[in-house]
Amino acid sequence: MNPAFIYKHTMTSEVLVVDIERAKELEAARPYWKLLHSINAVEVLHFIIGLTPRKRNRYIKSLTAEKP
């Protein structure tokens, strides 16, 4: 498995996709960075490649949106 973590900065809305080592650093800065999703990077990339551009954009938006 190739874990990746998607974080969003609480003030600037910047989105980062990071590996486990960088995720540990961002967890230390928790008030500023919010974990949105953890994913299997290879499977997600494989899935995204097979989508149409419109569906790809919609899927990426869903990954970067905050959980309800």
C-alpha cells in the first residue's frame, strides 16, 4: 500500500498531498493543517486516469472538500 494524506490549510485553503513522514510534521502543526482524507495513492491515480476530464475534476474536488 502507498498511503498518501490530503491536508488543507485552515487559513489559506492550500491543499497538500503528502507521504507519511510529512504527515507527521503537519500533525504537529495541527491547528493550521486539517486532515481531509487518507488514500492509497496508486489506486487513486489508477482510478483518476480512467475518468473523463469532467468526472476527474469532480472526484478531485470531492477529495479536497472537507468532510461533513
